[in-house]
Amino acid sequence: MTFIASSVPPRVRIGVIGAGHLGKIHLRLLRDLPGCELTGFYDLNEAVRQQVSQALEIPVFSSAEALIAASDAVDIVTPTLSHSLYAHLALDAGKHIFIEKPVTHTLAEAEALAARIHTLGLVGQVGHVERYNPAFLAVRDRELKPMFIEGHRLAPYNPRGTDVPVVLDLMIHDLDIVASLVDSPVASVSASGVAVVSDSPDIANARIVFENGCVANLTASRISLKTMRRLRLFQRNSYVALDFYTKEAEILQLADAPSGPTSLEIQTDTQRKYLTLDKPTPPEVNAIGAELADFVAAIQTGQPVRVPISDGVRALAMAERVLAEISF
């Protein structure tokens, strides 16, 4: 009798540490994610453990160590201060890790974590979820070489997240996106910020100059009356507008010939150009589900993840440079 080996990758057993607002979202998504077996979860708060276990009907563990031992990979969705602790507990046991942003509390912790992941050869991914936002995915394969970037990330006040400055809470999303687009070291950073309702900056602005000449001007606030998550990219012959909140993208392209009925003729003294509006169709994806699916696929196939720990280190390094310029 001949047996044919199955080509279906083995299911990855994943345990979740942290069952707060975001942790519960991860639990629901992992429970239904193909290729994944949700081992269960652990939370430091016993009342939360019981409430979430009963509400979601998911196994709960009495310690992080027990959960890690029963899993192939660990999803860390705890407050930033404990990221490094739980990440190293998982690595001690030889487990892959997915860790929410910011990757760790300090840059030194992040660099140590990245070095250890590399040495062990395990999969490590950071939850910079905007890399999976449909608006960004709609333009990701376009030729993007911005030389000026304007970003606004504003949100109404929410006590959740105020354990860290707004730079680490909100702006870090845009710092990661910008760093992924601009293939150049940072030359200089200037910034200002104000602590309004918490003990750290609740609104901040940063101007980041890269060695290739690109400039990024980013503003983040968590005391806004409205929600805004916009990034505008200016480059030679085109302008790209990304709305991460509405998940829409627009591209204004300058060309020598008209392209479609939306083309606008621009006549100068020396040449004629045409400005064309393109609205690429964003894919219909759940961004958190997509990043978790990539994590599982990387474990199964050995392919690199889209947002490795080193990218989390890079974003955190930029954030710390911004915070160093802010007096509060």
C-alpha cells in the first residue's frame, strides 16, 4: 500500500497573552483562522480570565508559562511594559512570537529581542497593523518614492493607551509606514508636544528629515474631537493620498498623454501634461486577521514575515528620537 504525504501544513497552536480590548479581538480572529489552533489565553487579571473564558468559550490558563508550554507560538497583546518579559519567556521555550506595537518599552529591550530572535531562528512579527490596511495595500505595489510626507493621526480621548506617550500610542503607526517607504537613514528630527490630560504628551508634531532629502511632517493627537488617519505622499509626477480610517486611496498622476475621462490638461510655456485621478480598489480584508494569517503562514512555510522584529526596532528608534526632542 502506498501512502501519499499530505501537502497541507500542520496547524499552528497559538496562545494569546493579554485579554484586554485588543486581546479579545485577536482571540476571536485566531479562533476561526485557517491553519491555526487556538490553544487558549492567559491574562494577569483573574477576573478578566474568568469573564473572557466564559464569554468567548475559550480555554484559560492559570499562568503564562503553562500557556507557552502548550503552544507552538505566542501572541503577546499586553501593556507595552510587559512585552519584553513575555517575549523572552516564549523564546526561552523555543516558541515563535507575535508582539503588538510598540515592540517593547525601550529601544535597548527591542534590540536585544531582535538579536535573540535572529540567533534562535524563530519567527518574530510586530503588530504594525496599518501595513495591512486596505488603503495601504491598494498602493503598496505602485512605485512609491516620496520626497515629502504629511501625516495626521487624530483620535478622541480614550484612557486606554495613555500608559505611553501619544508618539508610542498613535504616531508610531505612521513612523513605521514612513520608514517602510523611505529607504534612507534619518538625518535629523525636530519635534514638539504637550501633555494635556495625562502625564506624557497627548499631542505631538515631528519633522523628520532623511538623508535622501525626504521630509516627513507627522502630527498625532489623542484629544481630538474627530478621528483622522491620513497620510499624503508627494513625489515626482504624482501625489498619493491614503485615508487609513475610511480605507481609501487616491493617486494623482502627471503624464505626457491623457489616460481616461478624468484627465486634466495642464499647459505650461514649454510643455503639455495631463493630470489623471486614479482610485485603486482597496482589497476587502480584515487588517488584524491578515497580519495574524501572515504570522501563521510564516511559521508553516519558513517565508519571512512582512513586519519582522527589526522593523519594530526601527519604528521604536524613530519614536525615541522624536520623544527626545519633546520637553514635558
